[in-house]
Amino acid sequence: MNTEIIKEQEELKEAAALLRAGQLVAVPTETVYGLAGNGLDETAVEQIYEVKGRPQVKPLSLMVPDALAMERCCREVPPQAHALAKHFWPGPLTIVLRSKDLVPAIVRARGETVGLRCPDHPMTLELLRLSGIPFAAPSANPSGEPSPKTAEEVEAYFDGKIAAIVDGGPCGLGKESTILDMSQRPFRILRQGALPAEKIADALVDEMEIVGVTGPSGSGKSTALRCLRDRGALVLDCDAVYHELLETNHALVAELDARFPGCMEKGRLQRKKLGELVFGNQEALLDLNRITHRSITEEVQRRLRAFALQGGTLAALDASELLESPLASCCDFTIGVLAPEETRIRRIMARDGITRDYALSRVRAQHGEDYFRARCTVTVENNQDEATFYATINKVLEEKLHHG
């Protein structure tokens, strides 16, 4: 067999005809060269395994031109798969989904799933469009050999064994795609490749709906948060996160101790002492928020990533100082829960076991209702019975959430 080298865009029609006829053609991507065959033709796929010396127990992924191929080739496609395709396709991400019977069993190694990948190379994308078929395309190297980054390396491996090589120049990344299994939850990284796992998680978080719940201390946000939990939301209490960090984040504790001497005893924060130092002292309060907001934001983002990889789509952030923290930018909208001052004082006294004077100092140190009314997407007065307030919050969520 004479292996043809195709370098010009005009010659891609010939390569497309070869692929439709069941021949093998090596193609460039942004990662490494792939050994492509008609992914819907069992005989062509058998040739790929034979030429590579690849065991048929190892499945192949399919190269596709765009996200529309998910619905053609796969079933039970989660919306997060389309979200990741929007973020990273064309690009070095292979998404594994439950396969339709259209995809031959040999491609799937007799399994129920198939990986899809949209390569970021103009010649290969054009070839996919011209051929009208998905390509079964592992890396273009004999099994066990280094993956090729140039057409010359492919030719050294397979000259005379495949029909053609599309020479698209050197591959930029030189590392295989990252493989993400989205066929079940939690989603799992099966192979860490050119796309970092953290970027995938951040993209999933970007697609989540995140509701900020805030308001002055003692306003009574628990019913609003219960309504969100009932909708399957991950609810993150930023104050609780802060308390956990005080037990685990030694850098945070050291920074607080340096800025507020005397607030620590045997390595543990004395909240009442700290409160006495900051409430009524605006500069000290700003410093406290600056120190704590950074650590809380990092931890909240870590938990949001983990929840997104579990398939979560809705989260709520509960924080009195939400609007002044970096987390405000994460929220799609914010609900401000308000209550009369005397009601808040009674709630704080009962909750924290403190005196009225201390509770009053905490209330007076915080923003008033006008601050939240001016900055929150919506504010709700919590002066109703619990059932009525729950219904009010539920109505707000019905109106504001994209998925109701």
C-alpha cells in the first residue's frame, strides 16, 4: 500500500473519500496525531486495532465535529456535557457517555459507553465535516510507542500500512486529551491529559445556578435555606465553613493571631474577645473580613467544584457579609432576608447565649436594611410564620431559577 501525504486543504476531499471507503487516515489534532477510521464501520475499526497492535478489550473514542454528535451517538446526555462542550470544544477533552447502538460494539470494547472528542485542528475539523462520519481515532502510534506529534513520526510508524496521512504540521500540546466519564455520577476523570481537572470543575461550577442568601445577623435565614435544600441544593454556611477552617487552616489562625493579639488562647480563637476587638472598630472589622474572606472563598470554591463533579446543578451560599466578599460574584442572584431589630436581638441572644448588650453591639455593627435593599436582587421580610415565609421564598425561587 502506498501511503499518501496530504498537505493541502483542497486534498481533504480525497482523504474524506478514503475514510468513507473504510480506509485508515492519520490526522492532526492539537494534542497528538490520531489514527482515524470510520467509527461506524466495524471492519474499519478492526483495521485500527490490527495496525496499532491494540488489544480489542481497550475501547476507542470517536472524533466528532461538534456537540450535536452527542445526541446522535449517545443517550441520557446530561446538560453538563453540553456545557463542557461549550467551554472546551474544540479542545483536548474527551467526554464519555452512554452509547447508542449506532456505535459498533467493537468501538466500545463491548461496553455501554463511548468517548467523544472534538479536535481543535482546522484540517481535521474540515475532514470530519466533509466525510460526514465520526472517526474512531486513537493516537497514531503502535501500542507502547510514544504518541506522534508530527506527520513524519506517523510516517515512520505506518508508511505502507495506512492509506494516507494528513500533514497539519506539529501538534502544539503533545499530550493526549483529558478523559471525563459523564455516563454516571459522580463524574470521574479517567485520564488526566492536556486539560487540567480543575478547569473542568470550574467550568461545571460556572454552569451551576448559585443563589446567595444574606441579611443581617439574626434575620432568620434558615427557612430560606431549607427551601433550597428541598430543591436539591448544596447549602454552604460560610460561618460554619469559617469555624471549620479555624480548626484546620493553620495559616489563617496565624494571620488572625498576628493582626488581633490576644484573641487566641492555646491556638483556639476566642470569638467573644475577637468580637470585642472588632465590633465598633471599622478598621479592625475590615481587616477581619479581608483575612477571613480569602480563606472562606477558597474553601467554598473547593466544595463547589466537588459538588459540580458529583453532578450537582444548584447551590446556595449563606453569609451575612456575602455582598462584600469575593463570593458575591459567584451568585446568579441574591436573596436578602430582613427582620426587625428587636427580633434579631432576641434570636442572637437565644442562639449564642450572650447578653442583650453584646447582641445589640453586634446588630449595630452590621449594615442596616437599606444596605441590603439596595444591593440584593430581592429582599424578603421575615416577619411571617414559617409556612408563609417558606412559600414566599419558594415563589422567589420559581421566578428566578432558570429551571424553576
